[in-house]
Amino acid sequence: MSKGIKAGDQPISIDVEKGKNYLWCSCGQSKSQPFCDMSHRGTEFKPVKFVAEENKTIYFCHCKQTNNQPFCDGSHNK
């Protein structure tokens, strides 16, 4: 699968809530980063669903180059 356009240079930390669904933007076009706003329509991209297993801080990828979607893997440093 292709990687989306770079939306930022640093991960975005989000305090997630146990049991809540989150849709991570994989295309990089969303105005609601790091989450999907359906800007991918008409492209090959689809949002990546994440379900929080506990209340905690998650670092979502903002550069869209991660190999561990939807999480930051440091690809923005490469």
C-alpha cells in the first residue's frame, strides 16, 4: 500500500479512552489530523481503525510514513 502525503513532522499525542474507536487518517489530507475526515474519498486510501484497550496516551503518526500504522515509529526522523 502507498503511504500518504506528509501531514506533519512530529507524532501527535492523544489521550485515548478505553473502548473508544478512533479512525486514523492514512492519506495525510484530513483537516482533523491525526484522524480521518473522509478527505481520502476517491483515492486508494482508507482510514485505519484503532480501538483503545485502556485509557492512556498514544502517539499517532503525523508524517504518514510509519510502518506501524497508526502509531509513530520514528519515520519522520529518517
